[in-house]
Amino acid sequence: MRQAIAAVIGRLEQQSLEVRIRALVHPGDLDAFWSETKHAMRARIADDIEQIDPPDSSQELTAEQIGILGRVELRHVRTALPSLEPKSQNLSPWQKASVIKHRPGP
């Protein structure tokens, strides 16, 4: 599995911001994804997260926003992407409910 994840990470380095962000929704919840991600790529993903505009509190979240913000539940993601937690804390109560409904977990 680690080899497959390493191959995905290698391809992500060449992709657009949108593709890298979308990629976080699925393998981004795997601890193996972060253990295989080199520091430079982690920094690039963190920069990508910084570029995401916070959603307006009166708007519905997109599936992509829900997927990314839901990863804040995972300790290894919070450690790798510290800027993600403040973005999730600034959501309206109904936006938080949407994220919680779709969050990964046991």
C-alpha cells in the first residue's frame, strides 16, 4: 500500500491546486498517506489549504469543502495541516453539522 501511496504523491506534485485538494479527500485520511508524504509536499499541501477561501456562513458547503474540512477530525491531518483547524472552527453551526455528517472515523 505504501508504494501505491508514494506513486500517487509523486503524481500529485505535478497537478493543479484543484487536483491536489481533491486528492486530500480520499487518501488524505490515511496515516500512511502522511507518513509517505515528504516535508516539501506537506508544505505545498499546507499552502494549498491556505489558499482555500473560507466559505461564507450563509452558503452551503460543496462536497469538496466538506471532504477537506472533515479531515480536521484526524489528529495526523491536524498535525500535517495546522491551518485546517481554524477554517473548520469558523463554520456556521449548520455547516459544521454537514461536515460532521460526512466526517471519516471509526
